[in-house]
Amino acid sequence: MKTIYWFCYTLWQKCFIAFFSYRVIGKEKLVTEGPVVIASNHESFLDPPLVGIAYDQEVYYLARKTLFRGFGAWLYPRLNSIPVDQERPDMTSLKTIIKLLKQDQQVVVFPEGARTLDGELQEGQPGTGLIVAKSKAVVQPVRIFGARQALPRGSGKLNFCPITLVIGDPITFTPEELKAKGRDDYQKIADRIMSEIAKLEM
């Protein structure tokens, strides 16, 4: 499985650098040990690998359950992808993510839940707050610039334009904040994460 992951990693990295002048700002801020929720804005289908290749180690991703069909059923697990049913959300994927975090893994999440239509940041979903509260993980905020222009939602055409990933300072929630219970408390955590993402600039 690692061979497939690193083959795709290298391919994505070379392609993004060659065709999109991909660069990372603030890489020295990356937390690479212990449980980390890597929280990113969501602009394009390109986002997961754009975030993943900023790391020099394997990370885990969320992917639509519908992608795990045919060849995808073989490929996506080898890319450390976790199936998520967006139409009928349940606790199965959340439990899988929390379990990985408790094993000191790093997991990429998109708190907004869906790709932006207009380029503006959307409200974070409480599910991200639940993951943070249950796992006690550090949150690494990152923001992608340019992916929407490269591959907008609803478009199948690639535009070769510069893409930048900006890394923010890690967020450590207090023990009191991590006692969160219920949708409102989880929403507060998600709101703070989106607030930190919003502050990131090139």
C-alpha cells in the first residue's frame, strides 16, 4: 500500500510544481508528530493532494463514498482515504477518523464540508468540532489559494494557474474547550478553526 501512496505522492508533487507553480508558505509551522487534524478550506477536487504533499510523511484523507467503486475501491484505500457518505452522514467515518488520531496519525479534513462556489469561505460544520473534542488533537489550519481558479466546482477543465498553500500556527484547545458536548459546543470549535483559516494570507 505504501508503494502506491508514495508513487501518487511523487506524481502529484511533480505535476503541481510543473504546471501550477505550487509552493508552500510556512512549512516550518507543520506539526508532524502526535495526533493532528489538518483543517483546510475547500476550493477544488485538487485540494486533498495539494494539502498532503506539503507533508514528508503519510497523512489520511476523507473521500466521498461513491468514489470507492470499481478501480476506486482498490485505489482509494491505498491512498489512505476514508469513505464518507455525504448524503447519509453517520458516525462510522467519524469513529474511524477519531481512532486514527488516537493512534497519533495526521488527518486532513475540510470543515466546510463542500467545495466553495464563489471562492468565499463557508461556515465550518460541527462534525469537525466533534472530531477535535473526542480526539484531543492539535489542529493545523491551512489555506489553499488558486485551486478554485485551477479547477472550479462544476468544471471539468483544468486551468494552469499558480497554487499556494499557506500554513498557519497550530491551534491547541484548552481542556475546558475539549469537554465540549452537543452541537453548539462542537460548532464553537469549528467556528474558531474557520476563523484561524480566514486569517491566513499569502
